[in-house]
Amino acid sequence: MVKEMDKDHLLNRTKNYNYQIFKEMPNYVTNKLTIQSDDEIVMQRIKEVLLVADDSGTTSITMSKLLPPPKDNFDIAWRRAAWGTKWDMFNSSINVNVNEKLNVIYDTAWCPNAVWIVTLCRYIQSIIDYMLSEESPNITVEHHYYDALNGGFGGFLKWTPNSEIIYNEFDIMEYMHIFNKPYHDWLVTEMGYEPFYPALRRFEKLMEKYCQKP
């Protein structure tokens, strides 16, 4: 679920923009990744391919441990194909609680890193399959993403082992209406966005289904 801290993440980013430079920079997509597991060994394996600490002890999240890029760091085509976005994660905020629940909010350039998330889910599935345990551990991976400033889109994935990996995508106001109604209302009142009307969307879908386009 998208929470109030996501709005703060967006507002802080907006305050720091140099809009002259911003015209030449990519749109930033806000992502939230939540992983929860009741198996400490599996969670430790997951954290090993996600988290990295620098010399000062600061922890950040990276895609390059699970899917290392080629030595040519300018191979943007490879990163787009393997990660779904041209840069690694940045502006990350990480929280790991005592219940082995990992929460990370981060930005990506232009697009969410959905392709990489799919690979992460497959990696977790492979860990479980290799364990050959009679009972599969309880693991949930949730990935939310949205671009409320420019792109106007949002989406989410909720995956558990032995299930399909399927993303659901929406325009930004429908996404916020479903997952964070207060933020939807804030975008309307403070940012001038058009509100989302569920009844109108249902009508539009019925028209698409039953009426032929001219």
C-alpha cells in the first residue's frame, strides 16, 4: 500500500529540482518494494543480492548484484533489457524490521524496474525449489510504482511462490484512487489533476466491449 511517506518522497524531490536541468533529465518513477518472509535463510539470501554497504556503512539497494551489467557501463540497451530502466536504483530509503520484512522506496529513470523485479521473483522461486522442503515458506513480494509528476501512470505486482508473475497497470489517478485515496485527493486539490471517477471508467469499459469503433 502506498503511504504518506511516498508523498513526502515526491515533495522533497520536487523542491530539489532545477527545472532548467530537469528538461534534459529523465522523469523519475517512484517505486516501493516490500518483501516479507517467515524463513530467515531465504530472507538472508534475498538481502544478499539486493543490499550493498559502502565504506561508511551506509546501506543502499542495487540491481547490479542479481544482474551485473557488462563491463561497458554505458551499455544502456542491456540495462533496459535486463532491468527495465537505464539506470540503477537511486534515492533509496531502506527499512528492515524485526519480522524479516524489507521495505524499500527508491527512484528509477523513465520506467519502473519491473523486468528486474520479475527476475528477482524467479530467483526467489529457484531458492525455494532448491530447498526441496515439504512446506513452502510464506513469502510475499509487492512492487508498487508510479510517476505522478509527468508520466501519469502507476502499477503494482503482488507475488507469492508458485504463482504467476503479473503486473497490473493504471493511469495515475486510477492507481491513486485504488491504493491511496488521500493522495489522489491531494493531487486534485494541490496539483490540479482531474479526479478519477470509477463509474465513468466502468462505462468506458462497457463501451469498448460492446460498441464497435467507427
